[in-house]
Amino acid sequence: MVEVHAIHQREPGSYQSRSRFSFPVFFDRTELNQILSVYSRRVIAGEWCDYAFNEGRHEATFAIYKKRSRVPVYRVVKRRSGKARYAVLDAGGQVLRMSAELSAVLGILAGKRRLNLV
């Protein structure tokens, strides 16, 4: 049987209440609007087809998938703190761009697309 506890009902001596970073990192509404704006344009163009969220104690991730892909093509990462709070990583985990502002990081995903001849 699973027990559900509210966040505000943690025991005072528990590890989570002593931890400096007890709450996970999330994207807020304005950040999600910016990310989903870029994402929706690429879905309409037929380039991307799925996404996933992952939140953790130190970072939140928005993963972007192409068709028939098990590994995310891009990951937008928000870290809890630091100079470069946002980053875009490729499928291999290499950092494509880092910045303190989300709009600067998303510029690499919203950049010019190459044309394919049919």
C-alpha cells in the first residue's frame, strides 16, 4: 500500500527538511510558454514529435524527441543556480549553448532550418 504525504507535513528531523535543496526544480509558466512555442513550430514543420519532462533536486529537463527515437535529440536544462542557469544539450550530451536567459538558449533551437529537396 502506498502512503501519500503532503510536502508541508515533513518531519522536522528528516533528511529532506535539513537539505538545502529539498524541493525539485521546475520550469515556471513563462519558461514553458517559451519552450512550447519553439517546440510547436517544429512539430508543425514535421521535425519533432514528442517531449518529456524530468525534474530533480538540482535541475529540470525538457527532452525533445524526433520520430522513432528513443534518445532525445535535444534537452533544455534549467539548473537551480549558477551563471549559466539554462543550457541546450544534443543527443550525445554535448552543450550547444549556455546562458543566464532562456530566450538566448532557445535561439539555437528556433534557428534557421535547412530546406530539403523532395
